[in-house]
Amino acid sequence: MYHFLRKKRNQPPLSFLEIFPPTKHPNSSFSTSTIQSLDANPNLEAIPASFPSHSTQRPHLGTTNNLTSKHPIATSLDSSPPFDQHHRNDVISSNKIITSYIRSGDLGSALRVFSNMTVKTAVTWNSILAGYSRNLGRITDAQKLFDKIPEKDTVSYNIMLACYVQNSDMEKAWSFFNSMPCKDTASWNTMISGFAQKGFMEKARELFLAMPEKNSVTWSAMISGYVECGELELAVEVFELADVKSVVAWTAMISGYMKFGNIERAERLFKEMPVKNLVTWNAMIAGYVENFRAEDGLKLFRMMLRYGIRPNHSSLSSVLLGCSELSALQLGKQVHQLVCKSLLRDDTTAGTSLISMYCKCGVLDDAWKLFLEIKRKDVVTWNAMISGYAQYGAGEKALYLFEEMRGKGIRPDWITFVAVILACNHAGLVDTGVKYFDSMVKDYGVEARPDHYTCMVDLLGRAGKLIEAVDLIKRMPFKPHCAVFGTLLGACRIHKNLEMAEFAAENLLNLDPKSAAGYVQLANVYAAMNKWDHVARIRQSMKDNKVVKTPGYSWIEIMSIVHEFRSGDRLHPELASIHEKLNELEKKMKLAGYVPDLEYALHDVGEEQKEQLLLRHSEKLAIALGLIKVTYRTPIRVFKNLRVCGDCHRAIKYISAIERREIIVRDTVRFHHFKDGCCSCGDYW
């Protein structure tokens, strides 16, 4: 009896992203020869019993290899006098054709071959039954065919069982399982996997304990199920108890640790694994990106390529997301070239990921070219392009694209409407945004989510409609969340509404007492109104509550090297040149009419000191380096982890005119494209 109560072993942490020598395994997926196709499923064991077979390990659809002397059908064909070799070859040939059609997803053609066959073997029937099981919603057809099979074998029963499971009818699957005259390991694995995938882990555990003989698929199904249900401790205990640990089990544990932010344990398992496959590498790369360690994810991707592992669309999606997070445009372009040279060049998912990467790096022209080239656009593709225009402040283009999407019969989802409302927000189209928000539920049946309300509060608040924004919050059908009050607080700072700011901050800190944004934004409102005693009180409260403010920083990529700056940075090796450039710019800007906005120097010091603090803001330092290093006519692209400050926004407009350079700044809210003294936001941000 397994109790799953063994305590976890404590293991010392290991240093990770060092280059470790490749492990040599005769059948290891480190060998490039094991990855024949980017379209192939590199982790077949993760889908147990989709096509059950006579063996306990792998299903078959009846190729010529199945018709051996040990197969009962083959024996009957050889021993039956009326059935000559010619007919036998016809049956085998037809079975191979059916199997080929089924594997390619062409059930109709398979059925035509099937209906023209005068003699059908168990392999024939089972192949067609497997075809129905691959097509969701064909459960009735599968049942009718199953009832017609003259001599059902274990494979027939297993395929029918898998059909019930894949159609999410676990009640019928359970009843059918209990009525099966003979169960093999694949039968048990199909039921356990079905319950685990649907989240019924208690039922899966009952079957697991009752199962007479377990294999690697069984253990993997239980571990994966516990990980998906968020029961990481139970997954760990089952993993440690498993006498057979497949690559699927190891990978599931890595995914689980990454899901819960335990990166060190995931790294340790990855390093200890005897055999890794593509899915394992993908789990690590995606885990890094999802845990805000995109740089480590990109390093691991490069390591994967050095081992000769060919990426699939899942690998590239994670890498491109990492490029987007880091705004690593050059690496993103290299990945684009990799996609163009691979079988993924026509893949919609890969193309959509590239569009998203170019949009988030501020290269909308390239994103638009890709969008036009994609032949089969799904709703995710349209969403990526609409969101790109929305973030860039091109509200009219975003809304035009939305209407075009509707005209082509693509049904918008909730993400589409987040992008549409965001487009209205950044373009100042308040009434249009309200109209789309109202029509979302009424005309499209899309239920409003917290993200939609956050966008609407930002839309109303940015336009100065703070009372309407509060009314909307009060009408929310669910409890207001942190983001909605944080957004309201930001709007209060723009419009210097102290009373509303205190209301928003109080609600935000009640929901999340450790929210640095709540303290900082409120302190900024007080600072803008010169209430320095209130600012001091807020900062002391942060210290007392051990609230740590996220430091603001900006970065710029030059010749594939990312340069990072903090406000008042003292570490960059070229600071002397940068300060010299900024001092030169300051003189020119003041001659052109620039006056520093001291409201954004959030310290109680003299005016001269405030001016120096503003001049050393991180985005200005990054832009100065760009002016020194980036060739003329090439846009300077700077990225910031916080909202760009008002003084920097004003200064960059002057810099773009004086230096005659295009400067693109992406902050947490949107893109600002500066050119000839103007910004794409129209100063509405």
C-alpha cells in the first residue's frame, strides 16, 4: 500500500547555468537524430492509451508489422484455405492505407477505403475506431462501429475506452472500464490518465493503488496529475516512490517546481536527469521566462541549440516571449531567421509569436508585414496585432483592424476586448471605449473580467472622469482587485486629486498591505503637492512594514549587448561620456525653451539639486548612451520597467528635435515614439 507520506529529502542547492558536459546515452534525446520532425510529438508517453494496443507500452494501428505469426488474425489468414495470398496482401495494403489516412486526420478517406473492403480484420476495425476516437464529438459513431465489430479484442476495448475519456465522459468511461472482459496495463493507464487530466486525483489514486502492475506511464500520469492540480508535495512523494522514472515524470516535476517558483529545485532535477528530451528543455526555458528570468531562459535556449536539439513552436514561443520581456530585438530577429529556415515557417503559432515579439520591441512595420504573410490567421494572431497597435497609441489602426477581423467572421474573445479598450484608452476615445465595453457582453456574450474593468477605470481616470471610475468600481460584479485601485491611484496622481488618491490607496493597501505601488503612488501625490511631512510618513510606514520598492531602471540594447541604468547610476563604465553628453544636451534644451518639471524630483531638496536628480533619471542616461553609440538614422530604443516620468517625456521631445533622432521608449503602459519634437501619444498618457 502506498501512502504518499514519505518526507522529502533535503538536497543542497547546485549552481546551474554553468556549461556542463553533455551526458552520453545511446538513446538520449541529446542526439539530433532522435528529433526527426518538428511536428512530431516528442513526448508520446504523455498521452497514454490514446491508441491502446496489445502491448502494455505502445498502441498500434495495424501496419504490416502487426500481422506476424503470433497475431491471431494473421494465423487465421494463413490457415484458411479460401483466403489466398492475393487477398491477404489486399487486406494488408488496405489497412496500411487506412492507417495512413487516420494518422493524417483524413477520416473520410479512411472510411471510403473501409467501406470498399470485402474482408476486414480486427486491425481494420480498430484502425477506423481509432479514427473516430481522434475526432472529438464522434462518440456515437464510435459506439455504433464498436458494436458492429465481429470479434472484439483488447485493443478494441481500449480504443473505445480512450474515446470516452477523450470526450470527457468519465462516467461512461468508468462504466465501460468495469464491463471490460479483459483489462491490460493500457486499460488501467487510460482510466488513471483520464481521471488525472480531469483533476479527479482521488479517483485516479484509488485506481493507482488497485492496479495490479504499474509501468512508467502509470507513475507519470499520477505525477503529472498532481502537478496540474497544484499538489506539488504529493507529486514529489509519488516521484520519489516511483521505481520507474521516465523522462515524462522528470519533466512534470520540473514544470511543477517552475510553476511554484522553486527554480533551484527545477535546475537540480534538470541537471540530474539521465535523459532529456525537447519537452524537458522547453519546460525549463518556459519556466525561466514565466518566473521573470528571461535572460536565463535565453541562455538555456542557446545551450540547447549547441547540443543540436531542434526547437519546435513551443520552444520558439517561450524564447520570443523572453525576447519581448528583455526587448532583445537582435536575438528575436535571429529566432525569426531560424523559423524561416525550419518547417515552422508556415506555422500560425510561430508566426503569431513573432508578431508579438516585434510589437513588444516597437517594430510595428515588421509585425505588420508578418501579419499580412500569415495565411491562416486565428483569433490569437489578430489579438497580437491589435494589441501591438493599441500599445503603440495607434488607436484608430487597432479599431480598424478589429472591425476587419469581425468582417472576416473571426469571433473576438476576452483578450480582443482588452486590446480594443486599451486602444481607446491610449487614443483618448472615451465614449468609443465605453461603447465597446457595453457591447462586449450584450453583442458578443463575452463576460467582463477584472482586466476589462482595470482598462475601463484607466480609460475614465486618465480622462479625468474619476467619479465615473469609482462608480464603475462599485458596480463590479465581483470584489474589486488590487490592480483596479492601483490604476485609480495612478489617475489621481495625474489629476492631483488628493482625496480620491487617499481613498484608492487605502483600499489597495487593505487588499495588499505589502503593495509598494500603493505607498509609492500616494507618496508621489503628496510630493507633487509639496506635502513633504506626509511623504516622510509614508516612507517610514514602508520601512516599518518592510515594504520594498521596486527600483526603477531603463535599458538599451546596442550591438546585442544590453546596457542597464538606474536613476543616478554610478556603475556603468562609460558614465563620464554619458554625463558629458547630458550636460551638453541640458544647455541646448534650455536654449530651446525646456524648463525642468521639478514636480517629478521626489525629494525635499533645493531646486538645483532637483534639476540634477532629473537629469540623471535612468531613461535619460540610456538615451545619452544611445546618442553616443547608435548609428545615425537608426532609431534609439529604450525600455523602462516603470512609467516614464513627465519631465523625461518633455525632455525627450526636445532631445529628438535637437539631435534629429527617432527615440522610442517603452514603459510599463505603452510605447512613446519621439520624432521632430513630438510624441506619438500626443501628450495624452
